[in-house]
Amino acid sequence: MKGKHHGETAYDKFRLPRRRFLKVTGCAGLAGGLLPKTVTAAQDGQDGFPPDKGTEWGRSVRLGNGEIRTFVTRRERILRKDRPTLVGIWFSTDALSDLPPDHTEDLIDFPATDITPFTFAQINWNPHGHAPDGIYNIPHFDFHYYLTNRSILNQIDLGSCEGVESPVSCETYERATEQLPSKEMPPGYNDVEAVEPRMGNHLIDPTALEFQGTRFAHTFIWGAFDGRLIFFEPMITKEFFEQRNEEVRTSIVTPETFPEAGWYPTTYVIRYLENQNAYTVTLEEFKKFE
């Protein structure tokens, strides 16, 4: 079976030559078709972030010399409606110390709740980065926020398919690259057929700043499988975390609709919490999609 694109395309430079587009993780494109809405600002009262009231925590997992946890924060009932305010990943600053020399992957469930569609996080540490060379080959983390259960990962199996760059079977490749309904395709994003085992397909924004000569620091991509969106993915360099920005807030370009109705985030935020010696990566500013 041959790949869906024959001959040279505008996205061929984003592919790996025969092996893997991402070595072991996902590729990314910065949110937004134009310059991202990014704001750096001081945050009052970060000692209590996330707030105790309304926050539920997932289990703790070791990372480097520290730990990493998931959490969900909900707003108190207003007019009989619950809504999420934060879906996040918290980790201590020493989690960046003594990191493994090779790629790692951790799966951590989000607290069970009926107010958010997010089920588990897949956190990938990429000490050597990944393709495209000269763009994402910087040590960084991929934070996948999945909208489905873990069993989906087993369906995205390792394999080979003639004429396809991705290291997956032909059946998996076809399922992963199935076209999304037009209303569920994030505006400005493109499917470059970067299908990774135990992960999914990756949709990128080819106008992202890192593709325009700006050094990669943090960015956002979408994941898809079986003709539907399955994950949100902020991708952030270790170098950027070590700059210890108090708050960096970036808009997420969202589609018109999602496969399931519910509350979905429109922003991702990176924080350094000085008094906790910790960082958080959160999805925020939730909007109701019917």
C-alpha cells in the first residue's frame, strides 16, 4: 500500500526519512495560524495554586529526582451547572534533575469526574528531541491530554506498511489518517500523516513560529485517530521550564465542534510556582461545545 501523498508536497520536510517522524513521540505546531496570543504576567497568590477548594488530585509518579501529578479543578455550582476551570499537570522542580538519558513515557489518570472529557495524560521526555531536525531536536516534554480511554493506545500498534513513513501497520495507518469531519478540524492545522505507535496521528500548524525561524520553546498540536480528535498536546522544552516564567498563557485554536459535547479548554498555561518549587502545565478557559 502506498501513502496518501505521492511525490513532493509542502509538508515533506516535516517527515522522517523512512524511520520515525518523531523517534518516539509526537510532533507539534504552535497554536494559531498567526502569531500566538502569549502573555507573561505575575500571578498573585500562587502559594495556593491550584486552589484547595474544588481541586482533586491524581496519583503521584516519580520523574527525575522529583514527582509529577495530575489534577482537575472545578468551579463551584453556579445556576446548577458545574464547569471545569483547570485540567493540569503539576511537577516539582527537582523532576528536571537527573532525568534519564533515553526517552521515557508515563501514563497518569486524571481524577475521575463528569465535568471534563479528559481521562489520562501521557507524558513523554525526549532528551534528544525529535524530527524535524533543526526545529524539535531540543530536549523537551510532550504533555498529551487524552479524550479517550487507555485502550486506544493498544489499537495504535507498531508495524510496517509499504510506502508509509510511519512505523505502523497499514490498517492502523488508515484508521489514524481518516479525515476528520470539517467542523472538527482545527482551523489552520494540517494532517502530515505523522502516525506514532501507542499515540496517534498528529496535526500541525505549518505557520507556527518554530517553522519561521524562531527557536522552539513551547508549542501546541492536535492528535487524531479513527476520524476524531483524541488528544491536546502542549510541547515544552526543558530549557523553557528552567527560565522559571511565572505565567505564560497561549490561546488554543479550537474546531467548531468536538466528537462529544462538553467543556473544552481554549488556552494552555505554563507556570513556575516559586513557593512550591514546582511547575504546572494547565488547560484553562473552558468553553461549552454542543
